Amino acid sequence: MKPLITTVAALKELATGIAPDAVGASTVLFLWDGPSADFLLTGGDGEVDQRTVIVRGGFGDDPFVPDHLSRVRREVLSRLASFSERAQAPGPLSLPRAWHQFKHDNLIAFFAVPGTDGAASRWIAEVLPGARADVIVWSGTTSNNKESLEEFEAMKPPSPLVESEWLEAIARAREHFTKLARPEPSDVEIALPELERAATRGWSFDEWMKVISEDQRAFVNAPTDKSIRLRGPAGSGKTLALTLKAVNEASRARAAGVDLRILMVTHSWSLATEISDSKDALGLGPLDEIEVFPLLEIAAALSPGIANEGDYKLIGNDSFSGKVAQLEEIWDLLTEFIDGDWVTYRASVSQAIQERFDSEEADERVALAWDLLVEFGSVIGAAAIFPGAGAESRYFGLQRASWMLPLATREDLRVVFELYRRYMERLDSRGLWTSDQVLADLLNDLQKHSWNRGRRSEGYDLIFVDEFHLFNPLERQVLHYLSRDVSVYPRIFMALDPRQSPSEAFIGLAADETRSSSGAEADDLGDVAQFELTKVHRYTPQILGLVKHVHHEFPTFDLGSEWNIDFSSVESAKTEGPVPRLVVSGSRTGGENDIVNAVHDRYQAGPMAIAVVDTRQWERFSDLASRLDGSPKFHVSVIAGRSDLDGLGYRKKGLVVGLAEYLAGLQFETVLVVGVPDMETGRSPNERARLLSLFYLAVSRAENEVRVFVNDDDGGVPEVLDRAVANGLLVREQGSLL
């Protein structure tokens, strides 16, 4: 098999879990079969970027990892991406202790996966000299097939890099992504929600104001003398209402000759672009009064420290990609610490901390990494505490809040601060800094006299925040200082999605084990009004009935008052439709056959999705997507992560296969809800609530028809769906008995 030449960005995309056969359907990846090597690139890769060459030995059905590592392909690919990224840092390459590295000249061997895969699999890699720091992954070894670096050095072949082929691959990738960005014929368009993307209809502001619901209109016309929380179920048009209100306030101020500065803040570039496009499509011409940016971009523009950072680079280009990279860093740090120096701290800390550090459960370790991420960024970093003399004492003196990681003793605090010190040291040695560090620096700058004066011209009169629930405590604090007038409370208009939380978006089921929360107890916004959007336009009354049923399963769970919505007053504005179906199959194989039959049945009706509820079942449905994509009858797109949403075409026909949690914001004629596990047996209350939440999210993506697929191998019909059948909200059908 020819070598694979790729990049860090492409490896990270692969590590999201996309099946090998589905790479060709990805809107982010481009695979080119070159004369002497295969090339895998993303749209952002260029001629001078670092290259990672994987010399493929022992590769079979999976072209990206050796056969014996195919079960842990995400972990393998993620570590390869991390290794290449580390190779670019200035100075000698140093890997975490948990990687168990060996070096010989330019060669380095390290464990291929976190922990062990049972075979002690290692990569033998080489970092080529030069500023580019190209990486060649020459070979893999196991405990049964050991090879010393000295032996390998003696027989190492020439570099497989051919410069002319690399340049041709880059050119072909650019051509591919340029074509991908062009609008496709209308018969292959997938429409995003009409209510949340004004640009899809091209309606003017006045036309929208005539058709929106009374709840939306009340919000758009509400006074701006106080902050407003805008809450509503999926499909209620929160983003649209937020955009219309910002435009309305800008237009009114312009007509009155008032200088008004408006900021619309998001968590990602993709959402910022969506809002900006919708704003520009309203037919009012340029609205320079309104700026739309991710919070991280605003921080980069306002913080003077960023311009003076020289060779330091930011992890990620928005909060989401940055947090993914930070979690990986903290995971490695934790593993190294627990395998090493933890024994010297263990006896002195509280029993609760002992149990968390001692746990061998992967989900608990990931949850601990998340809690440390919140502690490092939103507590220590927000207080501008840096490792050094007196820093530990300052940390000990901080007042703890209920949303923070519970640390009962001074020794608990001491071990966490030691981890923070090592974390900062690791980042600094590689010339990296995080979004939380940028925001912590900005927060410090915003509290100075210079900003107190400068905000009169640089600050904003009105601040609109979409996906407010995803903003952590540090990010929420920054928002308060962006207002223009210090004599009044900031006027912030926040759109909340009641069925999402940050930790779940990043660490999935492991969120059940976290101890810190996503938001501070108080937001210091003064008198905050509440608006509920109670009329949904996305789906039929029959689908709304099932959504309400799922929602009413939540009262026994402690989700917090911020997430409560009164579904008793929610109505559907759409015409009647079919009652959702529950298809019960005898086995997983039978269930997959029934799903394929449903795709054949509904494909011509309009855009459809296969929404996977249980993330642990993603791999097999990703494989199913690959098989469906092999048919010329279907156009299949796979969404394995948030980054796959960027550049997704808008097609009136086509099939999208993705995890339910990543389908938020998309709309389909038909949704096939799959990967629905037993939600009762052995589930904690938090895990049960999360699965119900994801099921709710999957169902609410449908406009007209929902079909839910369960099978005996996965636990049969969950009790919550049995009750829906009993109440006439689902029609049960017998699926394949195979």
C-alpha cells in the first residue's frame, strides 16, 4: 500500500470518528490518489504546511490505521495528530511521560494509544529537520514484533516525500473545495430550518415580521432597558428572533439619528457566519451598526497582549476546537501524573479526590479532565493567577462557588494547583496558549481604567448572545465588560437552548461524572426579563406530541431551573401529519435492514436524516452510511463532529447520517431515529436524562415524519417509548424478525 501523506488538520478530522468508506462523502476532507502516495487534505491546507507521512505496513480494510488498532482508531489518529503538532513546537521534542518515548537521533518511538491496547503498540517516527518539521511515521511495532531504533536506522528507506506531487495534491484540493463551495442544482439541496435561516427564503425584514409568531414579535418589539433571556424548544426560531431584534434596534436607532453599537456574539465561526448571512439577506442594505463575531475573535481584537505574543499560537480558531485540544492536553497530563507523582499526594487529599484520581473508569477520567479544564480556565486563569512565588497562596484564598469543582481541603487545592502549574509549563514549552488564557487576559484588561475610558467608543450598547448555555463562567464574565455605558446594567439578550449543555457536547456520556457546572450562579445582569417562545413552526402537531411526551419525562430529574420550559403552552403552527412510528426489530441486523428499507421509502420525499442517539453506537451506523453511499440512488453526507457542519450543502434531497447532538440547527422532511438504547436498566438519573435529551433533539429535527428504530439486541423498547405507544403518540410496527 502506498504511503499516506496528510496534515494535522486532516488527522483531527479523521479522529472525529468518520468511517474510512465515508471519507469520500466528507465536506471537509479530500483524498487524492497520487502516483507514489495517497494524499488526505483539508480545505485550509497549503503548500508550506507541515506534512505527516504514514508508511502503511499492516494496513488492510482500514487505510488509516493498522488492522490490529482498528477498534481504537479514534485514539490512534488523535495521538498521531498530537505528535505532529508537538513536533512543530520550538526546541527539542518532548512527549508526555505516559507516551513512554524512546529516542535515537531523529527517530522516536512512542505508544500508539493512551494506556495500552494489550499489544504495547508503538509508532516509530522521525521528525525531519527544518522549520516545517515534517513527520514520517515509518513503522509500527508490538510486544510480539519489537524492533530497536538502532536496527531500524540501519535499514531505513529514503523519504517518500515527492515535492511535485505535494504541490499537485494541494492544487487539486483547492479545486475540489472551490467546486464544493458552489451552489449545487436545486434537486440536491438540503434546507436548514426556515425559521432560523432567513437567507434560505430571501424574505425582507418586513416580510418576516408579518409571518413570525406572536411570541417572536413580542421579543423583537420588547424594550431594551433590561436584559432578556429568550428560551424555547428546538425549532421555535430563537436565532431568527435574535437576528430580527438586532436589526430592528439598528434600524430604529438609524431613523432617530442615534449612534448605536450592537454586538452579536457566538461560540463558533460557523454560527457567526450563519447569522451574518441572515442579517445581510433582510433587504436593508449594510448594517454597520451590527458586528457579528465569535467571542474569541472579539478577544483577539480587544486584547493588546495577543499582538505581542510573537511565535505563540492559539489552540483552535474558536472556543469549540480550542476546548477539544485542551481536553487532550489535560488527559495526557492526568495520565502522566497518576502514573508518576500521584502517590506522593494521595495520602493527604480528601477521600472524594482520592476516589476520582484512583478510578480506572475511562469516563470518570475524562470527567475529571473536564472539571480541571473549568478550574484552570474559569477559576485560576480568570483570577489572573500564574505559577510563581505566592501564586499557590492566592489560589487557596479564592472564594469557592457552588458551580466550581468541589475541593474540600487545602491539600485538594494543592494537588489541583500542581496540575495547573504543569499544564501551563507544557503549553509554554510548545509555544501554545488557550482560548481561556486569551479571555482571562482580556478580562484583566477590561477591568483597567484604560478600558473604562475606551469602552465609551469601543463598547456596545446592546449585546446579543446565541447559544448562551455553551458559554462558561469566564466567557460570561467577559460579556459584562463589553457594554458601553457603565452607569447601567449591561443590556444582554441571550438565546438559550434548553436541551444542550457544554460538557455533553465535548465529552458525551462522561458528562454524568463531572462535578463542576457550566455556568455561574449569578450573571450580574440586573433585572432580567424572561421570554418563552411557545409556537413551533418546524414540525407537525403529531411530532410535537412526541416531543412534549419526552419533555414530560424530565420532571423527576434535577436539571436546574434555568432549563425548565412550560410545554403545556407550546403549540405547532404546521398542518396535521402522520403519527410517528416505532419499528421494533428482532436483532441489530434486522434493524439495519428496516432502516435501509425506510431510506428507500422516504428518500424521494425530501431531505432526510438518520439521527444516532447513543454515541457508543456511532461506529456501526457510520459503516451503514458508507454502505448506503455506495448506492448511486443516494447522496449521503456524514456528520461525525461539529466541524462537519461547516460547508454542508443545502440540498432538497439527500441523506445526512450523524450523531443527534451534532444535528442541532438542521431540519429534515424525515428523520429516522436510531441507536436508541435501553434507557432504564443500569442507568444513572443523569445518564437517563441525557439519553432522553438526545432523543428529544433527534425527534425535533423532523418536519413531517419520524420513525424510531429499536431492536432486541440493544435492549428492546425503552419504557418511555412504551408509554408513548400507550398514549397514542407512537404507532408500533413489527420490524424484521431476523
